[in-house]
Amino acid sequence: MRLSNYFIPTLKDNPKDAQITSHRFMLRAGMIQQASAGIYSWLPLGLRVLKKIEQIVREEQNAVGAQEILMPTIQSADLWKESGRYDDYGKELLRLTDRHGRDMLYGPTNEEQITEIFRTHLKSYRSLPLSLYHIQWKFRDEVRPRFGVMRGREFLMKDAYSFDLNYENAIKSYNKMFIAYLKTYARMGLKAIPMAADSGPIGGDMSHEFIILAETGESEVYYQKNWFDINTLDKDIDINGDLQPLVDSYLSCYAATDEKHDPENCPLTEEELIATRGIEVGHIFYFGAKYSDALNASVAGYDGVENHVHMGSYGVGVSRLVGAIIEASHDEKGIVWPEAVAPFDIGLVNVKIDNAKCSEICHELYRRFHQIGLEVLYDDRDERTGSKLADMDLIGLPWQIIVGPRGLKSGVVELKNRKTGSSEELTIDEVLGKFIN
């Protein structure tokens, strides 16, 4: 993509109303624009990141056998009245009335809708276990939306739902999602710690939040110093095997949010404990028959007796992850994207566009990278070199290739690693070899 033709409305100065790093950099990098309080338009650069995160989430859900569907944003209030949550949910629930006087709502979550789908179509234990998920926009009418996409009113979320005949099988489904979440965040370059959590309005008696560490996080968290030394995820783990020992090993290491941390009863000494801040990027729940009881979702068991199914719910904040990754990976110059979610792989900077040799080399690099499937943002604008390099640092692509007449006199270009800040001068063939081999 040529930057001269690409819509990235970057800003030089920090917006006054942006309180945290991710909000500032997302506005400055031209990723989003606020439409109203807590609601944003996603501009081309931001949407590219959002889609890459969404695809990683999708692939890991598919890997554990979950099947993708798509449910509506607007739901009938009748189901919520049937479950008892319509009046209990509170003011965060946006209630609507259509032209026929029917009560509707903008879905903040989909437990009722998915249970209705299940009870309509599935009647036998032979259909179980079943996991369904979708990636859809949600709305919660936050009393004070803030921190950009980190706590907005409208947000993109992956929510999955599992259905099992009994508790034992339901926990197997829960454990699959537990490990799938760890793999999802690891692929994004994030270190996520699962922590026991309150179930809130979703309900249930077992729940875990997945927290990534960030100094600017909204929650105070506590974990033992050697947590990451003990918990290393095997990429080749058999997701269909017995996962309980692995899950237990994670949960045996102390980790708690400030709501759950009890200093007087903590099993660790101050020297063994790290206190820092974190951001919730996922939340999983086992709630048994809470919704299947209320909505009469049952199947015939092995003995022909009707059983209300055991359910779980599993959420990932897809749009929130964009902000969370920035909070965990940035410097004073701008964003530092992990390669898996970067909007482009390489930033190609033509220092002097009216120099024929510079343009020739840039065109050749752009063409060759395109041929091997790498995504390149080519800065071919007629701007000062300092401005171009500052924009590249702000946007935060993993690699920058800087082509200037001075280097080309010696037959080299500059290759810069955004994360480490290190750079080296290489010939054209050497640069191509870095990415082709």
C-alpha cells in the first residue's frame, strides 16, 4: 500500500481528552475516530489490526472444535424476560421498542439467544458436546466510557458457548477453552495470566479472567515471581487429551486481582510476590444449568430421561485487545506491534522521492515483497525525512527499510527493527534474503 494514497490521518500532538497511552496512540496513528461517547469508527489502519486479531481468535476457536455462527446485535426482550435477566441486568442494558411496540434490546451478551438456538434444534445427547461461537459487536451503556476502545460502549467481542450432558463433560469443555485462550494470547505476543474471578451478571460458580500485564492497566494484580518460569505452554499440546493436570498447574501458581487478593491470607511472602497492574482481555464462565433451567433447554440422556444441559460461556474482547496490546507494547515514540497483529509487515521509506535511484530501488523492493506475500506500507510522500521516520515509529510496524541516496552510493539500505531499535546497513539482496529465506 502506498502511503500517498492511503487514508491515515496521523496527528503530531497528543489529543487532550486521551487519558491513556493506547487511546493517545490510536488517535495519533489515525486508527480510530470517536463518533460519540464510547463509540468509535475504525479507520483503515485500525481495522487491519482488528481483523488480524479477530482471525487469530477464530483460528484458535476452530482448533478446539468450536463452530462459528453469527447472531444478531438486536435481540427480543422476551428471551431475557424468560431467563429473568431483563430486569436484573441494570442500566447497562440498552432497551428499545420497535414500531410494533415490541420490547427489544441491543445485546451485551448472548446466553439467552444461543440457548434458544440450542433448544430449538437439539434433542439428544448424541449431539453433545457442542461449542458454538460468534464474533459480533456488543453494546453496554457504560455510565462513564473512557480509555478509548479499552472501555467503550460499543465493542467487538468473541463469545463462545459450550453445551454438555453433565458436569464432568462441561469441565472438559471449560478446560479446552482455558488452554485455547492461553494459546490465543501467546500468538499475539502477550503474556496472559488466568485469575479466578467473580461471575457478575453472567452468573455461575466458576470463572476466570485472563489478565495481561501492563503498567497502565486498569486493575491491580498480584502473582508469584516465578509464574512464567513454571507455566510454559507446549505448542504441540493435544487439545483433546486430559487437560485437567495442565489447567491445575496454572491455577496452582498464585495469581489474583485486587478483588480476590487477601494480603493476610496470601501464601506468599512479600519477596515472592509481584504487585503490578493488568488488563482483562478475556473471561470464561461455567454456569451449569442456569440458562438451560430457565429456558428449558434439555436433551434426552443415555437412559432416555430429559436432562437440562450444562453450559459455559467464553468471551474475548477483540476490539479491547487492540488497545491492550498497545498498552503492553509501546515506547515514547509510538506503538510497537507484535508481528502477528501488525497492520503491515514492513514500512518502506523513500527518503528522496525525486531521486530516480531511490524510487527504482523502492519499487523493486515493494514488488518483490508483494510477490512473497508480505504486506508493505510504502511511504512515497513528498515529506521531510524526519516526519516520515516519526510517522513510521508512531505506526509501529515491526520492520522499517529506509532507502536514501547516501546509502545507495555504497549499495546499501538501512534495515531497522522497531522493537529493539537496532539497525544495520545491508545490500538489496541481503535485505530480501532476511525475509525470503
